[in-house]
Amino acid sequence: MNQENILIIGSNGQLGTALKLQYPNATNVDFKELDITNLEELKKFNWSRFKIILNAAAYTNVDGAETEEGRVMAWKVNAIGPKNLSIIARDNDLTLLHISTDYVFDGKINNHNEDEFFSPLSVYGSSKAAGDIIVSSLPKHYILRTSWVIGEGKNFVKTMIELGKKGINPNVVSDQIGRLTFTNELVRAIDFLINTSSIFGTYNLSNSGEEKSWADITRRIFEYMNMTNNVINVSTEEYYKDKEGIAPRPLKSTLNLSKIQSKGFKSRAWEEELIDYIKKETSS
């Protein structure tokens, strides 16, 4: 795929930042340059040189989406935005690749596959599910469903590294189970799908490896950093006790990777990626 035919939307987020590194000759825009919630603005944009839209834009403040203002923004960005992009993609014969989330499920079933019915618990999850439904109606689309994303900027791993360096023994949730997804893995999967002419549709994507809790992952971080900090297990209910405006979280977030792997994609274990990430963070 010629990079000049690619448009990256949401270019300043964790995934967008990684996509810009992968596709330096692509066109990249963020909300200020192109408001995907405004269909009239999208129609005025010059789409003639593009063949693929990579939509990495999302409202991801899970708790913020439970507020009056956040609820509106979540639905605008996560549902209306994809609807508008779907109209543009259909009218201009473009392929739309859209990023989804494990939050479209309630987390009661382990090892979610692509055909599981939606059962979101939160406003964020509901808005993302709506976006998925709209994008899935396009003839030329990829939906890449992911979980626990780690990339540039503020994220869980970076926070735990900082706490570890301060000698803090953190309380970490131990009943949410899943696998990390590093943006490197997401970018590799995106590149794989668009360059191998994979069958259109929905694909799960996280790093491979053993499913673990956030508390277990924190222990692994401290272990790799040769730290002796203790990690204190707490339940999700205990962690958020007495805190207002907290969105419900799915407890089981492990995604079944069989579909994309069956197409020839070679998954990388999150443990290996975590070691590389820690080396990079601690050397800078």
C-alpha cells in the first residue's frame, strides 16, 4: 500500500502516534484539523488521493463518559464520528479501518471471539458498540477490536514504573483479567491487514501470552525492574469504593486471537513487549 494513499485520523493519541512512525508519508489529522463529528466538514475535505482511512480517534475517558457532558462527547466521537466516516468511505469507495474495544462486552465470558453479541456495561462501551455496528455495514471495512492498550503518553505501565521508582506498594486490581496490547502490535496488525488484502470484517487483536490481572502485570513490571515493592491485591469493587462517577468495568477481557492468526499474523507475547517497553522507558 502506497503510504500517500493513507489518512490517519486521531493522530495525536497513543495509536495515532505509533501510526505516524509506521507511515511517515501518510496524511495525519487530529480533531482540530478534521472534525469527524461534523459531516458537512468531512464532505468538504479532499478525499481524492486516499484509499484507506485509519480511524484511531476515540473518546476513551471511560469514567468521564458517565458525566452529562462526557456522555454527549462519547456518543459524538465514538458513534456519530464512525457513522460520518462510513458515509464518506461509501461515497468515495474507500476502505475504513476502525479501532474497537473489549468494553463492548460485559466481561462475563472469557476469551471473547469476534461473533459474540454486544453487552456493554458503560456509556463508553455502548458508544463504541454503536460505532462498530455502523462501520460493519460498510462493504470495505476492518474493525480491529483490542484491549488494555499501552503506547506513548500516560498509561498503566508507565504509572506503575513511576510508583515503583518511588518505593510505593500499590493497591492494584486483581479480578480484571486480560492481556496487554502494545501499540507496536496494533500497528503490525493494521499493516498486516491492509497489505495482505485480508478478508474484510472484524478481528480481535492483543498481544499473545498468558492472561493476567492488572496486579499480576504490576508484579511482572517490578520483577523486570529488580524492585522489591509489594503489590496489594484489591477487587474492582474495593478499588472504586466511595468513588463517584465510576463506570462499570468488564472483568474478563481476554480476546480470542485465532481469526487473525489463522490469516498468517504472528502474534508477539505481551511479556516480551513489556520487557522492551521497560528498557526504553528506563533508559530515556
